[in-house]
Amino acid sequence: MAEITKEQVKHVANLARLEISEEEAEMFTDNLSSIIQFAEQLNEVDTDGIEPTTHVLDLKNIMRKDEPRQWITREEALKNAPDQKDGQFRVPSILSE
Amino acid sequence: MSLFDHSIKEIEAKLHNKEITVSDLVDTSYKRIHEVDDKVHAFLTLDEESARAKAKELDGETDTTAKLFGIPAGIKDNIVTKGLRTTCASQFLRNFDDPLYDATVVDKLHAEKAVTIGKLNMDEFAMGSSNENSSFTPTRNPWNTDYVPGGSSGGSAAAVAAGEVLFSLGSDTGGSIRQPAAFCGVVGLKPTYGLVSRFGLVAFASSLDQIGPLTRSVEDNARVLEVIAGHDKMDSTSANVDIPSYTEALTGDVKGLKIAVPKEYLAEGVNPEVKEAVLEALKVYESLGATWEEVSLPHSKYAVATYYLISSSEASANLARFDGVRYGVRSENAENMIDMFKKSRSEGFGEEVKRRIMLGTFALSSGYYDAYYKKAQKVRTLIKNDFDKIFEEYDVVIGPTTPTPAFKVGEKIKDPLTMYANDILTIPVNLAGVPGISIPCGLSAEGLPIGLQIIGKHFDERTVYRTAHAFEQATDHHKKRPQIGGAN
């Protein structure tokens, strides 16, 4: 592995919702290839039977009662929005015309 | 001599005796900021009007016993402050002028009457080790402005070093408090994962991020931690543990303390001056009655690779929230919604942020998840086990905070892997979730600070602080100040 193609980089950019130029695609192909190549050193480590660590503390899911409470108002929720209409966030149409 | 050469405890006494007022303290802050910050660039946003009003209000109060009464504080700009611009040093959030709430740590500082002076510069979304990834003006090192202050909490460290505030808050995901503390000659603690609430901290890598204090002395650091630590029902990953007194642990006594020194932390690649300073520090500990032995953290060489896979994966998920719908800057050039997401993110994020999102998205994508992300999580277990094993026999682990003193602006920014390697001594601590502190332990021949790192057991900040404090009492490294803008 370790060889990452420009096509893969463009695919990943699409998954990440990033628009990248041809130049950036080349740069990220180089960057990702060398980082992934560097990461291949982990293959030296025998991890058979080792549990993955997602979290260092011994915490289980923490539940609380699902009770409504006062947090923010609709006006507050909207005040940092780039665009809004009729008390709601407004976004461009999902399909191009 | 500046008022900020005094400890918080001394200032508390001066306020109590009416030798000084809170307005004097706040004045000291802004005067110094106006004097040096056009060279240091530690601050992104100042809150001068509110801070002065707050000072006046506090000067009218008769009860001055709050733990941080009137103390000027700087807050890293990835910690949300109600009504005060919070940008994460990103163009995406350059107009996020009116956050709706205060982070829990900010609430706690205010409850103890600290005064927020402003928001501190950083690498964009905390991704970087030099502050050169700030999308505004990068912070410079107050000891020598040709050098970086470290990162990502570079503004937090530089502001304390330059005497602009008495303490600051930073965040540390792979060394982002300790590395800039080392580069700027201040004290910076990354607490045990879960000790301090992350509610209101803009998430980078959720299983690694911790907020912690940067100060001029260990005593001040312990005092701030006492204020910000503790369980928070708004952060279900915050630990439900009792918070002991950290300041009471500062006895100066380290007789019989068992120190482990990992040979990997003084290996090739560590600058001889840094190694020398650490060995000198170990002699100080010996003279104080502690003992040290060389040990091995055999998996530490895999820490950088493990960290970049895990932290970038978590970041790629966390940064998905920046979509241009609810806050931030939306691209004006979009034709439809998907296009709007893509253009807003691409125009708003800097190169390093995109690189990490790309790496993380790749590592989590179908076909690669087991080979990279899950593999890294398994190696993380081995790195954590290395520490667990050492802490069965020793009280603390000691080594350098960074392999070298601060590097020059522009020196490493072109090669991501060289920049990442700078964090090799701090990253294992985040992966294991244990607490670590950096304290000043000398100056290089070029006059740049060197940091000593002290690492402790989970939730044993008391021993970490006691060890750090004993060294501080026995030496005067922490009293040295950068000469920028005249003595401060």
C-alpha cells in the first residue's frame, strides 16, 4: 500500500465535502502518501489480541432523563446564521435549477 | 517590576490590603498589550470595555476572597465565550461575533471573579505546533520574535511570558499546552483526560483534547486548576472524581520520590543542550532526596503515527459541523446546497486543516478503517500499557518537553512530517490520558527557554505539581523573563 493516487485524493475530498484545485490535489497526493507511508511503521507492531483504545477512562454510556428545559430561544439560535427566513435557517436549493 | 511578577496569592494580599485595585491589574494588562502585542500578536480579540467595567464592579465589592478575584486572564480562541468573538483562528469563524454561551471553564473562572482580557491566538482549530497556521497573524516568541512560540496554544503561552496577562487557558491534544509553555518559558499543565470539562471547547480530537492552565509559576497553575477542574454534567466524558486541593500538595518535599526517565526521551534527536538541562534537573532532584532510574517506553516511537491517524480521524468527524448553515462564513459562490458546503469549507479552512480532514477521512474510509484507524487504536493501548507498567513502580516520569528549543519562523512549515515529529515527547501523554506539565529548566546558548516535562498517574496532579514545585523552589529558571518591550 502507501501509494495514493490523485483519483483517490479527489474521492476523499468529495467525501469530506472539500473542493480542491488540481494543484491542491497534487499536493495532498504527495502529503497523504508520505504520511501514510510513515504510518505503515505501525505494521511492525504485533497487535494480535490487543483491544483497541477508543477512550482512556473506564466510562460507560451516561444516560440522563430526556426532559425539556430552557436553553436558547429561536432568535438566539438564528443570530449567527449566514442566512435565515421566517425564523428558520435558509440554505440554497438542494438541486441546481 | 510588573505587578504580574507577583503570584496570584501575593496579588490577593495586595488587593485585600488595598495596596492595589482590580482596575490597576486590568490596566497593567492592557498597557502591556498596547506596548508589545503588535510584535507578539498573542491576542486575536480584546474585550477591553467589558474588562474595565468588570474591574470597576469588583473594586466596589467588599468580599475579595474569590480564588481568582480580579485576576486578568486570557482565553484561547477555541474556548467559547458568550458574546465575545470566538474564531479558532480560522477564516471560517472570522465573523462568529456572538457565541451563545460560555464554556464551563469560563463560567468557573467568572464564578471565582477572574477578568477576561481577550481571546488568544492559536494554530487554526488547534492544528499545528508553531502558530504559523493561524489564519490571522501568527504569534511570535516573546524571547526572540524570529522564533515561533510553539503551538497550538502559542498565544496562550506568549501572552503569559510577555506579561500581558497573569494566566491563560489553553488546550492540549498532542502537546498544545506543554510545547508552547516550553518554548516560551512558562508553566503549562495538560490535566488527566476527563479532569476538566470540555463543554464549550471547539472539538478537535475528542478522545485526546483537554483544557489546562498556563502560568508563570507552579503555585499559580495549581490554583487555576482547582477552579476549572471537576465533573460537568454537560460533558459526559468528564470524570466524576473528587477534586483535591492542588495548592496544598506544594510541600517542597520530594524525599523518596521515585522518578522514571525513559531512555527514548533522551535518545538521538534530542538536542544536546536540552538533554544537558534535563540531566541537570535530575541532579537537582537527587539533591532533594529523590531517586531516578532509566526505564523504557518501548512503544513511544510509534506515538506520532498513532496520534496523527487517531486525531485526524476524530477531527474529520468533528469538523463536519462547519457547513455554513448555522454560523460561520458561507461562500457566496454556491449554486446548490452540496456546492455551498464544499465552497464554504474550502474557502474557510486553511491548508493544514484541510490536510488533517483529508487524512482522517481517508483513514476512516471504507477499506482502510481496519488497516489504519483501528490499528492505531490498538497501538494506543500498547502505549498506554507502557505507562501503566512504569507507574506500578515509579511516582513520576521525567524528560524533556520537546526535543529542541523553539525553532525559527518558516523553518518547518513546509514539511508536515518534520513539524509533526516535534511533538514526539508530548503526544504519548495524550494517548495514555495521563497528566503532564512543562516547567522552565534553563535557557539555550541562544537564550531560548527549555522545558522539563513531568508526567504522572491518572488523576495524580498532586504529585505532578509537588514534583514541579520542588524543582521551582530549588532553582530560579522560572524567574527569567524575556526582554521584549523592556523588562516586564
